[in-house]
Amino acid sequence: MRVFNFSAGPAVLPEPVLERAAAEMLDWHGTGMSVMEMSHRGKEFISIADKAEADLRTLLAIPADYEVLFLQGGAIAENAIVPMNLLGAKKIADYVNTGEWSKKSIKEAKKYCSVHVAASSEDENFTYVPPQSSWKLSADPAYVHVCTNETIGGVEYQWTPETGAIPLVADMSSHILSRVFDVTKYGVVYGGAQKNAGPAGLTLVIVRSDLLDRALPITPSAFHWKEQAAADSMVNTPPTYAIYIAGLVFDWLLAQGGIAAIERKNIAKASLLYDYLDTTRFYTTTARKADRSRMNVCFRLHDESLDEGFLKGAKAAGMDQLKGHRAVGGMRASIYNAMPIEGVRALIDYMKAFEQSHG
């Protein structure tokens, strides 16, 4: 039986990537070594890392005046690393609060600076993105931080904020590489790789070069973007195998036609599932329609006493990891790049059958 993995992360990877990694596991390109065994300073791994960076730059149209860093620690670590690297002489940073991951970013930043919450959707239980017309930025913040896709609440920015000369920083962990966006609108983009880019353990950081001189003196070398950029992300041993797998994912995305092509597929998948959810009262969606995430479709059963039976039946039918985050409950179907449309169709068929037998 085929299994469709709807996990929010670590998430499903493209089958061709897994097959290629399996074929190369014991002997990468005739070297007689697994990538796991290679020195990160050796020419073999350097070629892997260089190609991964070049392909990522192609996919996202990253200009030459931006550094691409392959780091560790995930978005949670970057929540601290961002203020350490961007505060400079300033004491205030602005944050927009759209849910659980925004709250984690705010909590961490407060250890290093005063945080001004410029806008929040907490008034409606984080079910929407505050329109920019409602934002109240402080007079001279070091940067403005947003989380552009909240996996727990299923809320996604469908537009790019405008912050003028103030650097815009975005946690894009859960939808980077899923849609076209203009890198030049941001000072920093970061995210854990374990949604659309590869396995857990790798963190992608894209930072404009002119922002590299703002780090606080306390910033550790391993977290210092300027030092990591100068060392090609090798101040310490990088997550070599995770970089290798990410490189295979980038290669796969290019073969799909790039980001514009994968975005069209993602729109089709999300539309299919939301269109069904909009036709039934047995299930209800949680996010405002204009701000629904394409990656994380959150919904609830009208009778929560049916949740356990729904999940048990879904697993038996080959659909796994549909339980919502423990902070909010309900259900969550994460339909990242590697989720085929057949998986979405199978989920809808199951949901219809469950409604028929329990509605």
C-alpha cells in the first residue's frame, strides 16, 4: 500500500531524490566513499556544496550581493542569531506576530533587544495576516521580522511587505522554494530545510552583503554571518549530508521547471483541497480565506469526538501524520512540493467517505 506522508516536518522528500541518494550511499561518483564519510574540506564535498549553492541561486534568482549560508540550528537558532547579527548599535527590533512561530521569534529576540510588536493577529486567534495598513512600526528599528508561513495555524502571506530602508527579515522555513518571491525585497531570508529543501539539520540563510557588519560583539563565530560567509559556511563542520540531499532536491526542482513550475502545481493541490473543504460543513477551515497557506491546510471536524477515528482510518488508508499541532489540535495536511496531487486526491476521497459514514 502506498503511504502519503502529510507531516509538517521533517516532511516528505521527492522519491527520485531518495532513490538517487540510496544509489550513491556507498559510493559517491566512484570515490568509494559515502558523502557521510567525506571531509568537508575535500574537493569532492566542496564540489557538492558549490553546486548546491549555485542551483539555489538559480532557483531563487539570488543576486550576487547576497550571501548564501548553509548553517545549523534550524529557525529556532536563527531566532537568536538574527538579532545578534543585525542589531548593531540599535536597541529595538519590530516583529509582526502571526502565530506560534512568530511568538517563538519574539521570545528569543527579547533576550537581546527591546521587541516592538508592530502588528498582531492574536485578536482573532492568529487566523489571518494583519494588513500592512494596520502595522505601526517604531521610529528607527534595526529590522522588521515576519514569519511568512505559519505551519501551526495554516496562515501564509500572499504579498510582500514594504519596509523601505529598514531591512525586512523573513522566516520562510515552511514555504521557501514553493513559490516565486523577490529576494531583493528582503534583507534576510532564513529557514530550516526540513519542509521543502531537504532533511532536518540544515538551515538556509540568505543575507544581503551590506548587512554583515552589524553583529554584536557577543556573537559566536559559528553564528556570525560575516565569518561564516568568509569561510564558505565552514567556520565549523557543516551538516554535510543534509547539504548533499538539499542539493539533490534543488536539482530535482530545476528538472521540474524551477520555482514557477512547482508553484503552479502547489496552487493546483491547495485549490483542490480547499475547494472541497468549502463545500462541506462536516469539516471547517481555520484560516481566513485570503490568507490560507498553500503548504499547511489546517481544518477541524465539526464533532471533535470523531478525531481519533478519523486519524485511525486515515492511517489505515495510507495517509499518515494528519494530526494538527498539539498547541491547536484539529487536523493539518501539509502538502509540500514533494506531495503529489494523487495524495491530495486520496485524502479528499477518504474525507468524503468518512463524512458519508459519520455525518
